[in-house]
Amino acid sequence: MRAGGSGGSGVGASIVAHPLWWGAAWSAVFAALVIVAVVAAWPAWAWIVLAALLIAPCLVATIVVLTGTPRDHLHARSSVFGHFFVRYLALVFAFLTWAVSIILGAAISTSIQAAARGDEDEIVGLGLQLLGTLTPVVVALLWLGLVVRCAWFLGRLRGWGEAPATSEVPARLLADRPALRRVAIGLAHPGLLLAVGVVAGITALFAPQGEVTLVL
């Protein structure tokens, strides 16, 4: 009994001491399983579940850290130039997105009408089929944007160290449970979030391809 308890305690102490390494190892195992599932042509739901398990520890820790951080926590620490430059990049990206959406919308509309040969029912059917195909792609792209945004904020909030002794994370977050606080901050690493978030996004991007095929 002592050996078992000591082993469990040892693993727990190791997780507290090196949360990032444990998180990376967990993610690597499930990333490998996702690759095996895709190559072996497992059902789509199976490797989507694996992708969810892959990102779960980092995502939960990120939610805990960011939920416990007020929105304006770092506002006073950001420079005026940084504030305006980020807004400038956001406006440029929004304009490019708007322009691309207009071009793609016109091209898609023309293609659907040409394929349906003026049949209204056929046009509606092709439109709905295309919507079902594109929705997961758009959701995945928006997810990638969310991951990048959260990772950028985590980089400013806690830095890029494994488990920084000092950070901008509010002191009241899990203040009565220092070990759990260290694990949460360690797992909420911007690099790890980017890695597992991109894998999950790519998984969602490729998931519809085996399920829906649009022929124009």
C-alpha cells in the first residue's frame, strides 16, 4: 500500500514540478493516435474524440486562467502604439476577409446557377449542400483565430516559461491551492496551446472531406 501511495504521490509531485512536460507528453500521445486514426481510416467521430482529448488539459487550464483574469487586467501595461497597431491589423484583416467573401460569394453563386441549369430546387439543394460543407471549415478557421488570440494573451500574462514563479496572473486565482495553480499556469502555455489548437483545427478542417462531397 505504501508503494502504491508513494508512486501516486511521485507522479503527482512530478506533474506539479513539470506541468508543461506532462501536458506535452499527453498531447504527443494523442496526436500520434489521431494520425493513426486518420491513416487507418477510422470513423470520423473516433479521431475527433481523440483530437478533443488531445487538447483537453491545455484548453481547460487556459479557460481557468483566462476566466480568472479580468479583461482589462493588462490594459494599463500595454503601450499606446501596441494598442493602435493591433487595432490596425484587425481592420486590415477584416477588410481582406470582406473582399474575399464578396469574390467567393459571386463565384459560388455563378457556379451553383450554372450547375443547376436554372432549376430552383436544384439551386437550393446545392446551396444547402455547400453550406454544410463550408460551415465546419469556417468554424475551424475561427477556432484557429481564437487560439492565436488566446495564446498571444497568455504570452503577455504568464510569459513563455514552463511554470513561472512570478507572472501577471491574478494572485487570487487558486490562491488557496498553490499546487493546482502551478499546474494550471504551466498547462496554459501559449506554445502548447498553439500546437494542440492547430492540430485540433486541422482535424476539423479535414473531417468533412470524408463525409460530404460537393460536385459542381
